[in-house]
Amino acid sequence: MKAIAVCGPFGAVKEQCSCLYTMTMAERGFITLAFDPSFTGESSGEPRRTASPDINTEDFLAAIDYLFMREDVDAEKIGIIGICG
């Protein structure tokens, strides 16, 4: 099955907009994953509320790795949505 990972704008948490995107994509047949970037929301680590494009890229790679390992996801059909930053 096709899958998509979604992360919101810098400084936002997944409940602010990523979940809206994932719910809409799930309705269209995707397995979806909304996540908070490192140091934000439910993600752990210090310093808190830090935005970094490099770290955000690593976060997306980790999300793709997670989806890739799921048996119900077609590894050739994984996408991402980055909202804003």
C-alpha cells in the first residue's frame, strides 16, 4: 500500500496541521504518519523548540525508514509532505 510521512512547519506540532494532511491522505488510501520534528512537541531532546533544516531532513529519513520497514507499505510508493519550512 502507498504511504506518506507528513511534518508541519518549523515551530509547529503535528496536532496543528500535519494531522489534517494525514487524515485527508488516509481518506485517499494512503498509510500516513504525522510526526513532530526533533526537539518539538512530543519529540524528545534538547534544546527545545529548535528548528534546523538539516535535522528536519534526518527526521524525514527516519520516518521513511520506519514506513519502509512496515509489511503493509509498498517500499516503492513512499512519499513525504513538508509543510512550509
